Amino acid sequence: MIELGWYCPSEGDGRWLGTRRAERAPDAAYLARVARAAERAGAREILVPTGTVNDSFAPDAPFMESWTTATALAALTRSIRIIVAINPAGVAPELAAHQAETLERVAPGRVAINLVAGGGPEGRYGTEPLAHDERYAQLAELARVVRARFAGPFYLGGASEAALALAADQAEAYLMWGEPPDRIAARIAEMRARAARPMRFGLRIHLIARQSERDAQVAARELVSRAEVAGERATMYSGYDSVGQARMNAIPADDEGWVVPGLWAGIRSVRGGAGTALVGSYAQVARMLGEYRDAGVDLVIASGYPHLEEIGRIGLEVWPRVTGGTPAAAIAPRPAPRTSNVTAMEPRPPARAAELAERFGTPLYVFEGERLEAETRAFRAAAGPDVTVAYSLKSNTLMGLVARLHRAGCWAEVASGHEYRLARRAGVPGGEIVFNGPLKTSDDLRRALGEGATVIADGVEQIREIARLAPFAAPAARVGLRLVPPDREGRDRFGVPARMVPAAAAMLARAGLPLTGLHIHLGAYQLGPLPPSGPPIHGVTVEYPVPVARFAAAARLLREVADRVGGIEWLDLGGGWPAASALAGHLDAAREALGPGHPPLILEPGRALIRDAGWLLTRVVARRGPGKLVVDVGITQVPCVQWKRSPVHVVEAREGAERPTDLYGPLCLQHDAVAREVPLPPLAVGDLVWIGQTGAYAMAQASPFIHLRPAAVLIEGGRATLLRARETDDEALGAQAEPLLAGPEGRVVSA
């Protein structure tokens, strides 16, 4: 088995290496974004480096101290292990032991220490210069003292005899820079012979992975194209007594830095320490990592430039190829699937309708637990591992269903403070809620940010309020911005135009709560021009699923804005998706429009998960002539039938030919019809009828207009569990004041 680790760019980051100053200056907020992106990509560990000068840019360029940075990252991450590199220069061993013990308390079980002796005898933090073996003796003493108070693992690299001896004596993991696999295999064999305990073997290397080998090679050349420090770096190397650095510098390469195809040493001319990179297509880099795995490496601590974007590519395109069980030599590019292997599930009405009607009455909302879970798991599988599926509560807010979908792996997407509180009561943690909507009160925002939610601003007003509330945000809180869809510019009341994103991002950055995501929701319902006559509803169009072309256009806009703004870690493509059986074509088109290396995605399905798992059981209560029946449920309990034709199934068919039949509701409204001209056999008063595809937007939009709202049950394994009882008069009256009729002085007025 091989695990992925990532590198914390404490010296700065950007598209170019070896410039005087980094394109992205190091600060805690950016480093935390890198660490959280690494967590989401599947990295198990992140290495926080140490040193006395900046090894990636000019020696005097700003860089972050390791203990301080590690402590900040420990508080700002959830699961990733922090490998903090420490150098004994200028620190008493007893202090280092106390620091290690404290950091372990901050992040229990998530701390490792990388013991570093430094590359040369230069003075460090005002201390006297020490020769090579003296530094390792000092490091051995520090390790001994720290071990007395810190139980976590030690990591150590180095190629000298002193380094090998200390690693064999103290380390749980031995780290190596990126030499060719055969040389790595030889070093692993030597250390295994020395060590008295089982040991992990880590490879510290850079990765440059792109869609094609040519694109990767272009990116490699571009990385060092603006380097200004090569001369200073050569002077630094000349004063080093590091055996490991000498080995790195001595690796033979051609004039362009190629050691062998795919292994590039061009980085070593401008950067100290790890100086080689694996360069190639996603499949080629995965294959080369597999060769190191076969050589005995079980941990890769990788880096790439910029680190935030590269970890997204590695997590999405490279690492699944490494760990997918395919032999490294056989790894090849994965063709993009254009058809789904998920079979559409046949909508069959639930069984035992008469028993349900007898026990719970009619009308009755009925949800199939097995169908709900199967649809959800199929959707998540079709979406892929880089997609977070956030169930849209507006489709159905029953807490029992929300909890069930969360257990099946879904986050929650909410559009109001009420829905946010409902999701929390259903057991969804704040860190797994996406908070949308044009109305978010200050109290709503403060709670969501404080609980680490993903908050998507819907307009500049919310950006300002989020910035004001930044001091109350939990470390894990994320802020995104909703964009106007490309085909709705000037017509959509949600979100902001793309041109406004840089200003919004700058406002959030000044508040210390950076913009990390972008969102577009296309929506199945669109408001168009109002016709010259007829009610306003005639200006509304319904299109579900949303067409593929609209998703592709939205994805292109998201990627364009993300590249322009920088620092975007996730993209949310909203709802309107089809069910799992038809998802592949839609999502593949969106991915193609996004292009290679796009950030992880969030999808917000509602009806795709729950529509076909919900049914409405109703009873015939009157006949109004041939083909005209009155049932006990009206459009106020199933308003979705005004927008679409729902399937209708008779529970027990009677003899007689089918004929077009209208099912009218019990409301005092002529337009109260839940089905029109449906082919049904003759029915009598008391017969039961199923109305299908009512899991979404039926119960959620129901109202107690004229008639009270029905009960709802979940059926599973032959059992029926009550999700919501039938509404009572008191519940329908709700917060109305008593008495209902009052005079100006509170006197009851006679009716």
C-alpha cells in the first residue's frame, strides 16, 4: 500500500519557482487552504518544512516558521497528520519536547516530527556553526529528550552515515529525495538491514501532471522560466556538507534537466533539498509513482506549483490510478464515460396500500426507504469520488428523510435559516451543510459560519455581511459566491455577474475569510417574459432535467472565473441534475467544459434522489359522471402536479375498459385537478389510487388551505414508520393569537 502526503508551501507559492519573491506570499490563510484541499484530495499527511533561509525563492524572501505554522494548521484542519520539521538550532531540547507535547494536545494522533539537521555549517539563529557530525549529535540529543514527552512518530531523511545511524535508532519513517527507482530500492534495502523495527519509507518529490505529456513538459519549463536565484543557489550549495544534497546535485541529467523520461531535475538549479519532479500525463505520473511503490516506497510526500491547484489534479486524476488496484505497468488513461451503467429503476407502487390506508388514513405520503437509499448510492457512484453530493432540502424537508440521506453519504444544501436549523436537528453537522439563498439573516450567517458551514453569498450585500462576521467564523468555514448563469445575464435575480467576483474576493480577503468557491444554480424553473394575456404563471417555463448544454456553458464560466480570481478550491454546479441512470452524460459534458485539473465539485440534487421514492395514496370520495372522480387530496397537498404529469396507478383494478379519467381534488376551486385524462378502468367510491413521483416538491410545498396536511410514512423491510403525523387544527392555526376575534381593547366581539 502507498499513501499520499502533501507539502506545505511555507516559503511561498505560485506558478514560477526561483523568482526573488513568491507570486503568492506565505500566510496562514493560504496555507490552511492548501492543507484542507490536500485533505479533500485524500492526502493523509502534510509536511511543514523548517530552515533558516528561504530555499525556494530568494534566501531573504519571507517564509513561515515551522512550529507556528504547524500549530495553526492543526487547528484549521480535521483529519490530516501534521509532520512538523524541527531543527535543533537555537532551541533547547526541553522546549522542543514541550512544544511537541502541546501540539499533540491540539491535534491528538495527528502529529509527527521530522528531524532535520540542516544542510551546512552556517550559523543558525545566532548560534555557533557546527560541523556535519556535530549537528547530528545535537539532533540525536533533541530526539532523545523529545521522545520522553512525545509518543508520536519521528521522520528522518539523510544519506550520510550519521543520518542512517540516527534513523535506524530513532525514526519510524525514513525519507528520501527523488532519485531513480532502482537507487531508491537500494537505499530502502540498506535501511531495512539497519533498522531494528518495522519502518515506513517516504519519497519526497515534486509532481507536474497534466492531461498530456506535452502539456506537462510545457508546465515544467514554465515553472523555472523566470528564475533569478540560480547563481545564489549554486553559491549556497558550495558551502553545504549535506551528503543528501550532494547526491541530489550529482544525479546525471541532460542539458534540459531530464534524468530519464519522466524524471526531471530542472528544479534543483533554483531550489534546495528535493530537486526532482515526475513530469507527464496523469497516467504516466501514476505509472511512475507505481514504480516507486514497487521499489518499496509506502508514502509519497509530494508538492507541485501552485500547490493548491496541483493537489486538485493529483487527487482527481493521478492518485485514483495509483491506488485503484491496477498494476502500475498497466495503468493507462481512463476514457471519459459517455454512457451510464446505472439501470433506471422501474417505478412500482408500494405494496399493502389497503393496510397503510387503514392504519394511517388517506391521503398519505409514502416513502420507500430502499428506493431512496438505492437512488442516492447510485447517484454518488455515478458522480465520482471528487464530487460532494449535497441533498437539496427544498425538495422535501422531512427530518427523517434528511437524516436517512445523510447516512447514505449526502451533505445538506439549505436555502434559509429555517432549513439550516432543520438540517442540524436532523443530525447533519454544520461542516456538511451548504447554505444558499438570497435571504440569510445576520444570526443565520453567524451560526453557519461559526459551525464551519459552506456559505454561498448571493449578492454583494451578503458579501459585506459575511466579511463583517469573519471574526466569528470557525476555521473550517468556507465562503463561496453565486454567479449569474451565462445565459441569464441581466435577467436573473440570483447571484452576481462574473465581472464582480474579483472585487468580492478582495473584500473577503481583507476580512481574513477568503473566497474559496464559486456556485451556479441553473434551476428547472425559469421566469420568462409575461404574455400579453393570461395569469403570470404563463410566463414560467419548466425544464427538468436541465439540458446538457446549459450545464456545459455554466461549467465553462465557473472555470474561467476560477482561473481569473485564483485560490478557488471547489465549484458548485447546483441542482437540476437527472437521476443516476442519466447522470453520466450531463456530468461528463460539464467536466469536459471545466477542463483538466478542475477543483472538486459540489452537486445539489433534490428530485433526482427523492422524486421516485415518494408516492401519494389517495381515495376516491365521489363520482361526477363518466371519467370524472373526486379524490381526497387536492393541489394544495400535491402542487407539483400543476407543473408535470405524474403517473397514476390503481391499487385494485376493476373490470371494464380503460378510459380517459380526471381526478379532481376536494378544494372549492374549479382548477383543483391532480390528474387529467389519465387512462384508468372504472373506479368506485372508496377505491385507492397511487399518484407517483411525489417525493419532491409535493409535501414540501403543501399547505393547510381548506384541508389539513396528510401524514407521511417510511416503508422499509415490510415495516411502516411514521415520519410526520397528520396535521391537527391546533397545528394548522399555529401562532395565531387567541381569542381570534378581539375588539380594540381586547374585548371579545360577538360574531
